[in-house]
Amino acid sequence: MRILSLSTDQELSQLRKTILEAAGHEVVALTSEKEAVKSASSPEEHDVVLLCHRFPAATARQTVRLLRHNHPATRIIYIVHVYGEWPEVEADRYVVGADGPDALVRVLEEIQVEPAS
């Protein structure tokens, strides 16, 4: 899958990119709010967008709105930090970052077999 990963935490971003590429995905990792908004508005297609809990909520919501408008088939996964966290961002799926990379890879595998809404 072609994945766009958004996080303002460069270390987390690089770690996710490396893990997902090792799992066979093509990953573009952005760590800037401006780049994220620009990407959501661009014609470039991604199968999945990962939004990290470290990404500012207001920009995450704006990015989701732009993605829903410009790329309605793109699936959005929001990565929450810990259980019980209620994100202010509407996504197709949620995963707990503290569950580690296996949980993220599992959700991506599930998305591959789910029909897009």
C-alpha cells in the first residue's frame, strides 16, 4: 500500500516508516503541518494516511477535511497514544501507539481487505 504518515515527532515518524517499508509498504513521512495540509490538497494519491497523536489536533482535523474532499477513497488511521484517549479527529480506524508496530501492521492488513466506505 501507499501510505502517508503524518507526525511532528521525527523519531516516531522515521521508526514507523522503517517498519512499514520492511512490511512491504511504500511510505511518505511528513513532519510539518504545512507539508501535511499541502499533501492533503495535492493530486497525489495514498491508500492510507496515518495521523499520529503528536500531530496538532486542529491541523489533523483540517487535513482530514481536505482528504475527505480531495481523496474520498483514502483511508485514515489515527494513532492514539494510550487506551482511553478520545481523539478530536474523525478517522476510519484507530490504533493505540503503545501497542507497538504489530498492531499498526495488523490494522493495515485489515484495511486492505475491507471495502472503502
